Amino acid sequence: MAASQAVEEMRGRVVLGEFGVRNVHTTDFPGNYSGYDDAWDQDRFEKNFRVDVVHMDENSLEFDMVGIDAAIANAFRRILLAEVPTMAVEKVLVYNNTSIVQDEILAHRLGLIPIHADPRLFEYRNQGDEDGTEIDTLQFRLQVRCTRNPHAAKDSSDPNELYVNHKVYTRHMTWIPLGNQADLFPEGTIRPVHDDILIAQLRPGQEIDLLMHCVKGIGKDHAKFSPVATASYRLLPDITLLEPVEGEAAEELSRCFSPGVIEVQEVQGKKVARVANPRLDTFSREIFRHEKLKKVVRLARVRDHYICKKHSAAAVAHTCNPSTLGGGRWITRSGERDYPG
């Protein structure tokens, strides 16, 4: 019985010990274990594989993939990063730019602005096609000029009071329909995802006047087309109490884990610890600092249960700091590239 349990643990759990991690590599391949049929079977795979959507909103998605190997989970992640199409600024026609932001950097910034448009309604632009059409191109105009505020107080030093249009936001981008796009897309459907992303800062007399062409593309061609900002997965935590933990030890045990993982209940006048939601744990291994408690807990992860989290590009583009106009680290759609300023 003990041998059978050890085999099941080796096949199905990655165990986190005090000084290392056991059962890291997958071992359930054909012929490795006596009495186990690990040959590939499509019917068995379809029976065991499932996808459970845990949370979904406009900017993020969390789902579980159960019954697969790490290679398949990673394939899903890479597909989301590199092969799901979106619309992004590809060409910028600069008519006038007297701001401190160089044309090339300004074009880079515009390319990273997420565009609210369904890419399924557009075609890929043909290579070498300079002029887009209504079926493969979205056109935006950005025309902003900074002036002094004649009503500002004489002793004021606040740029928000002294100047008008000194900050160029995505709300200043105006969609210019091509062909019959005005009939196909209701007003407000084609726009930047967020209207308060800072593009540049101006001072009186400075102006930005340009035209943008947005096309359909995938992240494999350029990171600006990646629809997700972060795409990650982790194995489902599996926390087991090897013996009852009561009294003050129960309270101390709960403090060793993330909030909500260990719950302390009153049972017949005693405080008793139980595993409430191991999914919330981040495996800080704080438990191994306590000589008594580390012997009553087994930390593991379920080998074929992947928790996948995806955050859309819109969420991260909105949190970038565009005020660093002189250069530095730029937050990109994929979260994997640096752009110099």
C-alpha cells in the first residue's frame, strides 16, 4: 500500500520540501510503471481533459486546464501571446510635430495604444500595399496645439492652469471612417480602449498633427499586436495536513500561509486548523521556519492541473507611465520588450 501511494505521488504530485523540490519531471510515459497503461489514447484524453473558467471580465481571464502536460499548457500561452490577431497602429504620417518627442518615439508610443476594434471584421493588409482600404485599415487623426490660458492667475505655476491642451491624451484621437465604415460601425465602437493614456506633453506654440493607419496583425510579427499583456500559468497547490493541528498551533499555522488558505474553526471548544482554499497559496515556504509545524504539513502541486491567468493589453497599457518622455523602460503589450526613449 505504501509503495502504491508513493508511485501515485510521484506520478501526480510535485512535492515541495524544505531543501528542494521532488518529482519535478513527468514520468508517466509508456512502460515506465508496471501495471499502468500510459500509452496515448484519444478517448481517455478527451474524457480527462477539461477547461474551467474561474473568472472573466473585460480586462482579465482566469481559467483552469486539467488533464494536460506542461507542453500543452505552454502552447496555449504562446498562442495567446503571438498568434491571436488585434488591430494596432502600423503607419504614422507626421504632418507637424514640434513637441520634444521625436517622430520615431512618438510613432512607437502610438503603436502601443490598444485599439478597441474587432479584428475578425477586418482582413490582413497585403504586403506592399501602401494605401489601405475600408476592409483592412482603420484611420485616426491626432491634431493638438498647446496655447496659453488667458484666464490663468498671474502668480500660478501649475501647468494645468497656465496652458490649454498641454497634455495630449488618447481622447484626442479622432476616428476617420474609410469607405462605408461609418455605416458598418456605430459611433463610439472604434476608438482607443482608454481615453486617458498620456501620449506627449506640449508647451505653448508646440503642436502635434498626424494621421495613423491601424492594421490587423499578430504578436509574432510585432509585440504591439499581442492581445495580452501577461500570460502565465502555475500548478494548482495541494496542501495536506498530516495530523490534526489544534490550539495556538492552529493560529500560527494559518499565519504561515496566504490569507484564506488555512481556516481556524471552533470544534468542541478547541481551535482546529483545516485547509480551506489551497488555490490562494503562493508557496512562500514560511512553514519550514517552524520546527514543529513543518512536520505536519505536506506542500505539493497537482501535476496536470494548470491555473492560467491572462491580462489584456488594455489593462497594462493603461498603467504605463508615459511621463518618462526622455527614455527608459517602456511597458509593452507583451511585457517582454524594452523601447529606448
